Amino acid sequence: MTYIILAAGMGTNLQPLTLRIPKSLYKLDRYSTVLQRMVRTIRKFDQKAEIVVVAGFKYDHLIREMERENVIVVRNPFYACTGSMASLWFARKYLERDNVTILNSDIVVEDRLVEEIICRRTEKPYILVDSSRKTGKYNVQIQGDRICVMSKELSSFFAQYTCVTKLDAVSARFLLEEIDTMINNEMYDLLFEDALVQMIFENDFDLYYKDIKDYSWAEVDNVNDLIIAREVHKKSNEVK
């Protein structure tokens, strides 16, 4: 399977902690960073994994971090003025695979979630959501077993999006075509998830969801999240 980890952002919400390094390189303990943890956990449960990291901010730091992790590093040189749409576009050839998982680099999840969901093949496109979170970040609304909209602006929603998207071969190529179209129309500063929303609205694209409310995870977006992420990491280590 192929895993595309988006790690180009500047982490402005965590400044000044992220002035010198990307937030994905924040240390969870003395031995591993946020990004290292995800890469190594994927390798633990999928030894043949093709892992692609899209870097941008402090690219040289990330290259040094990843040099021993057997990953492919792709660069988004325009990270300062583009969104994850552009970052995924720079890694677009890796969407031409039979099973693709797209993850943000700032998430920390328990090992069980990686083993049971992230590293499992899929025959249909779906995203991970958490219906126990009502934080007002990037949220989703549903109709039956499908996503009907994803946005930061929803006043009413079912769950929080957990920054993981899983695609089969057909939906991965569909997303590639949509991203190409949007980039060619100069939509550089959008999230790649906006392409999924376009596909839903314009092409009746069926995007499913899996609720992970029973798993431990954190999206490192502020200092409080860092504390939660360290706790998730610590508990996973204790279970081993």
C-alpha cells in the first residue's frame, strides 16, 4: 500500500515552538517525533509500505529526520503560499496506485488504529471521523453511510474529520483528476479535501466514513494538543 503524508505546512498555530522546525518534528519523547512515530508504526504493520512525505517548511530538517526511515520525500517549494491541495499535487504520481492512504503529518494515533484501519486495504473511498469530538475544527455532515459535506464552517455536523483519507484505485485516480483540474484553475491555496467536496457536489462521488470514536488520537494544532499527543504516545508504548 501507499501512504502519502502531508508535512509541508508552517505550523503557525504552534509558534514560537515551530519557528525553527516543522511541528511534525516535535518530539514525543527523546527517541521519536510526531512524524517518526507515524512512519515507524505504519512500517510495523505494513512492512512493504511505500511511504511518501511531502515536505516544504524547513525542508532540510525534515530530510535529515527521514534519511534513516526509508521514505520518499517530495518537495512543495511553494508551501508558504499554497495549501495541501498543492502539496498533494506535487505527489500526484503516487495517486496512481491501487490503494492509497493520505494523512496529515501532525496526527498521533494509537497503534491499534494503525493496525486495524490505516494499514488495512480498502475497496471503497472513506475518511476517518470521530463523532465524540465537537471542537469546531474541520468537520463533516453525513447522509446515511456517506459524507455529504466537509468544512470548517459547519454550524451543525456529525463528527470531526481526523485527517486520514483512504482510497481504492478508482477513487485515487478520480481525486488525481480533480486536483489537476483545480490546480490548473489556480486553486493553489485550498485543502485537498476541498477537491473531495467538489467531487461530491459536482459528480455525485460516494465518499464513505468510519467512526473512530473508540480509538485514541490527537491532531497537533496547539499546545494543548501536544500534551494529548504525548499521552497517546505514552499509553501506546505502555501496551507494548
